[in-house]
Amino acid sequence: MYPEICRIGPVTLHSYGVLIALGVFASLAWMTHIAKQTGFPPADKVFDLVFVVVLAGFVGSRAFYVIQEWGWYREHPIEIFQIWKGGLVYYGGMILAFLGFFLYVRFSNLSFLASADFMMPFIALTHAFGRVGCFLNGCCFGKGNLPIQLHEAFFNLGLSAFLIHLYGRRKFTGQVTAAYLLLYPTGRFFLEYFRGDQVPWLFSLTLHQVLSVAFILTGILLYGVCRHRR
């Protein structure tokens, strides 16, 4: 594994942080391009939107991980802030990112579902970069020698491409968001069987599998409601 890319004086470039940053910048550039082409959302709001989602996502994903591993962090509180070592839980970040996203679009007078449709392909794209960072960092590892992080990275990359394709052809507002809530948790549910860092939590399922089921049900409900509203 390569948790550190290089050191420049007192500054250390951690592979996990660099990959996340690359994912955010790639998504931001692409989102700005699409916003300028389509007029939604206003291009000058894209940076603020991404900033809120990324910040809330990091806080939520770290908080969720710290809660899971509280026995360790209670004895080593300073390490709570050392996120470059890894230790982010995607679903925790997803939940808080949705909350931050909801508050931002509400106070910016933007449509929640239209904005969510716009964001979802790039959530998957940034996640793909993040999983490559996990591979280099050595966290979120698979059973045996299975590089499950790279499998999930490719899955997210394919999901991002599909959602971008769907975004330009969606038949109703909310379709892309519902598709993400159906497809990502389904993939994550099965990928969890090959993770080496997870343990059963409920009915032989890991916590992330249980959360995946909850998000799939949410996606089904959202799809039905949005299609009916159309």
C-alpha cells in the first residue's frame, strides 16, 4: 500500500486525501460545465453546492466511523481529527450530506429533486476516486488478497457514467436520484460479502447491508412518488 505519496519538507501528501481532492475537483469542473450548458443550477451556485455537500459528507462519514470505533477513540481522542489515516463511513457521510444539501437548496430557492438529480452522478464519481484512495491507504480491504476497493471504484465509475447518461434523458424529476438510491446500495450490499473489515450486525448482515436495504426501499418509494407526480 502507498498511504503517503511524498513528503515536501514538513508537508506530507497522503494518497487518500489526494484522491478525494482529485475526485472533488474533477466533479466540480464537470458539474460547472453542465450547469453552463443547461442553465441549471445557476453556474455561480455550483461551487457553494459542492462545498456544502463535501463538508457535510466528511463530517458525517467521520462521525459515523468514530461512533463505530468509540472504544478506540475514547482512549485516543486526538486521532479523531487525523482523517488522512482513513476511517470514513460512506453511509454516514451520505446521510449528513443529504441534510446539508437539503438546507442549502432550500435557502437558495432551488428545487431539491432537480438539484439532487444534478448531483448524483458526481457523488458516484467522487466516490470512485475515494475508493482508489482507500486501496492506496490500505483501508476498507477485502477478504484475502481481494482488492475490493478497486472493484467498488470501477462499480462507482460505471454508475456515474450511467447516471450522467440518464440525466440527459430523464423522464421526470427525481428519476436520477431514485436510480442512485436503488443501484448503489444494491451493489454495495453484494460487495459487502467480500469485505474483510466488516462483521455481522443483524441477521448475519453487516450494518452497511442493513443500511443498503433501507436506502433501496427509499429509492423504490421515491421512484414511485416522482413517477406518479409526473
